[in-house]
Amino acid sequence: MDNIRLKQAEDLIIKASNETKKIEKMKTPTEGIINIYSYEKAIKELISLEEFIYSSLPKHELNLNNAKKFTEKLINVRENIDDMLRDFGVLEKQNIEEKMNNLSKDILIILPKNNIKKNIVKLGINAQNIVVASVPLTVDDMKEINPKIPDNALKGISKKIEHINNDIQRKINNKKHVLVLAEPDINGKLLAKRAQEKYGANIHLEDDLKNINGDILVELINETIS
């Protein structure tokens, strides 16, 4: 039964994609990576729509309250499909990037890795609103991560720590909110802990930061600024 449902949901996604082509001008697809998060989310939303199909028998009529719920789920499906199409260059990303840039203008994002910075800049976040904390925010945290670190190495890292904190402090003066995006390892947890103590940051720990797409980032930013 689950396999049948999955196939039905996949067929609906394909159909929804084809319908979208009639409305928007599509570009020739480029090479890309399938966004599994968006795909699974679209599938789950479509499967959850079955309750409306069965509960509205025999005429499939919906009252206003259920109509709102039904269409909200459909919109979520469409957004996830569009997100996947953008990843393959079929749909333009410009509007999403502009929306993201405007939404995040009052927020400073702290990240542990530079490659993650490149990813979220592509999603529309202004690079000036990002700080990459490649080392912990305190010397004590560095010692906790690596208890055997030599003193001469610690001196050089101390200067990097000072520089990063100064960079955060300089940029935070023009921002209302701070968001830390990190992975739930010792580095990410210590970064999150100190940023929360020092700067009142909101925290999001993700097992694999590469999974963060536009939908997730918009949701996290909305949670941070609300």
C-alpha cells in the first residue's frame, strides 16, 4: 500500500510540474543535484492530502476551513517542486534571492565553515551579513576541542578568535538579530553556546548543513526575527 501511495504521489508531482510549464516559461535544464529534502517534503504533503480526498466523498466538496488547509498543502507542494526546478536552472532564482536578501537584511548569520557560506550566499543572503567562525569564540573552547594543542599554536588561534569576535561585534551593531547555523558536533555546539551567551543568538543545529535550502532558510530567518 505504501508503495502504491508513493507512486501516486510521484505521478502527481510530475503532473504538477507539467502544469507549471503551461504558466511559466521554462529554461533548458542544467546539471544539478536533487534536493532530497524538497522531494521528500513534497511527497509527504501530497500523501497527507489523501485525508481530504476521502473525507470529502462523494462530491469532493470542501468547506472554507478545509479548503484553506487543502490549498496551503498544495502551495507547499508547488514551492518544493519549484525549489527543485530552480536547482536545475529550469526556473529563475532571482525572485527568491531578492526575497531572501530583503528578509535577512536585519540579521547576522554565524557559520562554522566557509563552504556553507557559499551555499547560502547563492540562496540570496548578502555575504556582508555572514561571519564564518572557523575557530571557537573563546580560547577555553579551543582547549576543550583539542586539549593537547601546543601553546605556540594557541597564541596564533587566540588572535583569530579575537578577530572573529571583533568582526561579529562590528557587524552586529547594524543588526537586530543573530542566527547560528552549525552541525551538532562539539565545534558546532560550542559555537552555538558562546554565540548565545555573547550575542543572544538563535541556534539551529543541522546534521548536514548542505541540506539547508531556501525554504528551510526562510523558515529559520522568520523564526529568528519574529
